[in-house]
Amino acid sequence: MQEEAAQLVPLAELHLHIEGTLQPELILELAERNGITLPYSGLEELRGLYEFTDLQSFLDLYYANMAVLQTEQDFADMTRAYLARAAAAGVRHAEIMMDPQAHLSRGVSLETCVKGVASALATSQEDFGMSTLLIAAFLRDQSEESALEVLDGLLAMNAPIAAIGLDSAEVGNPPAKFERLFAKAREAGLRLTAHAGEEGPPSYIIEALDILGVERIDHGIRCMEDPDLVERLVADRIPLTVCPLSNVRLRTVDTLADHPLPAMLAAGLNVSVNSDDPAYFGGYVDDNFSQLKAVFDLSDFDRARLAANSIHSSFASEERKAELL
Ligand code: ES4
Ligand code: ZN
């Protein structure tokens, strides 16, 4: 599928969890390197675990597999592997989320995880012809106090983050829970995005916009249940970073053919296509495009529009956007 990947126009990937790029082979390699015993016997057994029924069933494996990430080198190796694969997929700019709290809770320091990822991003332009920026994502199933503490730590160490995000188990953890966190990040000059309307209701998208003041919505597919919200998102050109293969694997939609992406495009929404957790959901951004094309017969025009939306919706400088467009 990779050969087909060359995009007609430069592409930005805006919705990507770096921990979700950890491939089974690399999990086993890092486990060996760090002397970690995993609760499965090998590659085949691990691969057999990638059957999900919902977001939580995926998150359980995603967090468990992170046990192998111990050193700065581990984080850097994982990040470089993603950059190489994304560059081959036609990605020229990537905005990469990481989950610091998921590492802190395992006893891995903020310095280790941030510096490891950031060291690989620092040379992404020279190494892979890709501009990159880092987004610190906060786990919405943890407390706001925990998130505030971690944000303080990131600011204190002058972490090279451009934005914050909000991820993990959505239902029961509405955006309003993190009002102070987002206010603080805004004051610190950070850009703002949040997962909303993946499994959660359209009202969570409205809260993310009105209470958190986010500029972008990650996923957002459930906006289609609320015509007034769709009208608002269209009028305000709010970017929605859609992840089709993720939605299928987490059973948010039944099959790719049932995915609302074509309806979202037809409604005039500012959507882009992204891979979310490519090592878990069956493919990178080029695989998302090729499978969409197979199912929907996406026109070159639609592909170009999705790609242009991704650049326009990025947090890159206006100068970098102009270079890419
Ligand atoms: C995630 Cl697909 C998805 N949704 C919410 N949180 C996440 N963290 C990593 N992948
Ligand atoms: Zn996500």
C-alpha cells in the first residue's frame, strides 16, 4: 500500500499519538533491551491482542505496552520510526501528541519522555524533510489537579511543546472538567486541541469549544448528530481531525463504508484524515487514504481538499504553511 502513498499535495498529520506508533516488533525489541518481562510469549500472541470492542479495550493494551518505554533512547527510537514511516506516506508536517501522565505513573520522568521524543523531532526536517511540533496530551480519566501539576512541570522545564490536548476515556469525563487546565495553557501561550465526539456526545464538542476554547477538535465525528452544531463548525471553519481506521477498529462506526467522512465533506466541514494510533488500528495515513479511496471512490479533488485542510488547520507558522501549500 505504501507505493500508492505519494500524496498529490503535501499532507500534514494532526492527530497522532506517538505511543500509538509502537509496533509489536519494537515492543519486543525494547522489552528485551530493558529486561522487561511481558505478559505474552511473543509476536504472534501480542498480535492476537489487537481486537478491540471499544475505546477502553484499546486503551488497556495501549497503556500496558508502554511498559517497554524506559529510556530517552526508547522514546527517540519510537519517534524516529514514526517519522520515517510518515515521511514515506507523504506527510510533510506532523503534530505529535504524547501522554506524559502515562509515563509518570510508571515511574518514568518528564525529562526522560519529553527529551526522548523531542530529540527525534529536533532533527525531523534534516532527517525526513518533515516539520514537526509536540503536543502534550492530558488523560481525561485522571484528575484536573494531576494535569495541572504536569503542565506546571512541563512549563518549568521549558518543554518544547506547542499545544496541549485532551485524550483517553471520553465518556463520563467531559471537557468542562479541565477548564482551569486549558485556561492556564492559553495564558502560557500554548495552542489548544481536545478529543471530543469520538465516543462522547455532540455536547462534549460544544463544551470543548465554549468552555475550553479549543481551536481544533480531535475526531468530532458525532457532530453529525447535531445539525446546529454542524452549521456552527462549518461557519467557524473549526478543524476536525478525523481518523477513519481508528473509528472502525474501536467500533465507533460499523465498517469503513458507514463512516461519516463523505457526509462531513459534503456538509462543508473542515476535516482532515489522520492515523491516530497507526500501530494499533491497521495503518498509517496513506493506508487510511487508500482504504477510503477503495470504499468511497474519493476523487482527486476530495484528496486534495483533505490535504489542504490538514495544512490550513495545523499549528505551523504561516510561513511554513505557505511553503507547504
Ligand atoms: C486515543 Cl483513539 C484515542 N482516543 C482517545 N484517547 C486516545 N489515546 C490514544 N489513542
Ligand atoms: Zn486520538
